[in-house]
Amino acid sequence: MGAGFSGLMAAFDAGGLGHEVIVLEAGERVGGRVWSQALVPGDDRTIVERGAEFVLDGYRELHAVVDRLGLTLASAGMSYYVREPRGGAPTDLGSMAAIARLLGQAAERVGPDTSLAEVAASFDQDPAALEACLSRLELTNGEQADVLSSAVTLGAMSGFLPIPSQRVAGGNQGIALALAARLGSAVHLDTAVTGVEHGPDGVRVRTATGTVEADAVILTIPMAVLRHLPINPAPPPRITAAWGRATLGHNAKLHIPLRAPTVPSAVLSVPHRFWTWTATDASGQVQPVLHAFGGSPQALERLEVDQGPATWARRVAELRPELDLELDAAELTTWVDNPLAGESYSVTSTSVLAEDNELLVQPFGRVLIAGEHTGAEWSGLMEGALRSGRRAASQLQGLATQ
């Protein structure tokens, strides 16, 4: 259930293990929260990622899948990890990196049940750098510091090295399209699942047009949707409790056409909790598009994204006066109000318990769970989605031998 990265990867691997697979997708396209689209119709130089964007350091499975599918990666010409802070009190990347290391050290001492805000409150040095770090962490995780666990400082803020960033040439959704092409008629779009029944002998998956009977089902839908899916019998309480503790990120993306050429760049708006970048594509040239990503419910409310892109576009123009932006053509993408997503991705809050990673991947009956929210340290990422699909296919093989 679900034709995002995790569902397609699970189906592809399961098919390779000899299983007959059926993929049911409620939407009209594959890819889920990975969605590549031309900002200017027909102009491939303007293909943007309305969902997941950067191929980052350590994406082992994604690299392997790209190679296996005959796709290629293109350099972004800039680094996801390095962003010039603007808009707040003056600071620089070196000062931010120093504060980030201290935040990480403090998080290790207090544990994940302490909030990022509590850890930050104990710092009285370099408030400008601290505020810039908090801005970056809040927008990345789509929540405020008082909700986020201090553990979000571990890894994500461990360094500001200019590690190269990439994306799939032609768009990240190319992975989903290539997997779906190999699965062929097994993929059924516009087929919403309305409920799942399971027992010792198999499962019955109800849709608006009928019922599918199978030996097992892998649910790969976003956590916000999974929580409300009718499942009979219901999952064990310890599993649904873990589902309830998962925190859902609130993020949005904005893309604005450029009227004049520019160079690769990355700039953080400290007070408004968003960052912007210009990047190269497979041609080696900078795309004629300015990209922006923001997060936390409060930040998105201040940017008035519920009313459209205009306010955010104006903020971007104030932040990046060196760019010639076509503000009237700005394209906004949100996920929380999308009924097939309900969230951008899962994040680590103080409500999450140590055992939740294990509970999120635990099968019950003949029902298995995959999705970025089950990716542990890779949750929220394309890499986590792909790894979860492969893991679920392996678990399915275990069920088949029982």
C-alpha cells in the first residue's frame, strides 16, 4: 500500500524474491513525497523538487538503486550543509559550527527526553550564532525547539563541511518512475485503500472498487495517514502508542523563476526559519530557479502559506536582493494539508521513546510496516524510505518461511 520510494522498493525487492506483488496507490502518480515537476511547463531546465531534494552524504542505498536502474546523479554545485546566515544579528559559519558542537555535546549529557529549547537556554555565549543554529534546526525538522528533542543536534549539526550535494539527473522522482516501470501492471494508481483485515491465513485489503486478497500486506503510507487507516484486528497497543508518539514535521517549499543568470548559493533567513539556494543541474549550469524550504507550524503561519506564496516570496526577495526574481510566478508546495501525506516527514521530539524505532518496524500478524518514519537514523530522508522498503521485503521473506 503506497507507491512512494518505500512501497516501490519493497515491491521491487519482493518481486525479485519470487513473490507476486500488487502495489495500490491512492494518488494519480508514483513517488509520494518525492515529486519532480517543471516549474515552466516543457522546460526541463526548470524541473524542481516539490518534495525531497538533496542526495546527501552516506546515501548508500540510493546510490545503489540509481546504479541498478541506469540513472545518474547530478551535482548541485553547492552544499546542503553550508548556508550563509542573514537577517539576524551578525554571525558567521565558523561561529555557528562552534555553537553546534557545544549543543551536540550538551545533548549527549542530558538525553533525548530533554528539549532542544532547554539545552539552548543553558547557553549564554554567542547568542547570534545560537539563534542561527536554532533557526536551521527548527526549519529542517519542521517544529519549534520546545517540541524537538535535543537529539536533533546529533549528526545534523555535527559539522559545516562543504560536502557535495546531488540529486537525480532529471529529477528524483525518476527513481520511482523507473521502479514502477519495472513493476509494470502490478502498480495500480487512483486506488485508495479503505481498510485492512488480517488473520493467520492472509489479508483482505478493501478499496473503493473491490477487495484484494493476499498472503501479507506492507503498509508504506505516511504516519499521518497510517494512524487513521482502519485495521482489523487493530495493531497491538504498544505499536499504536509508538505511532502516536511520532512527531510530524510541518514544512513547505517555494520555487521562484529567475530572470537573470546567477551562481550556486545557499542563504539562511535566521528570523523567518527558511533557507534558499540556487543550484546546478545535469547540464552543469545553474537552474533559472530560486528554491526555498521552510519549517515549523509557527514559521509557516508567519509566512502565510495558507494564503498562497505571496508573503513568502516577498520575504525571499528581501533576503536575496542580489537576485532578479519573477515573484508573480512563485510556486508553493505544502504537505500537511495534502490528504495523501498529512506531513512533510517524521521528526524526533521529546515524546519519542528509545524503544520506538524497534516498535515502528515490528510486524503484527501478516501486516508489515515501511516508510521513512521507520528509517531510524535515516528517517525523514529518501535514504530512509528506500532502506525501509528493502527491510520490509526481507521481513516478508521471513513470513513466507513460517
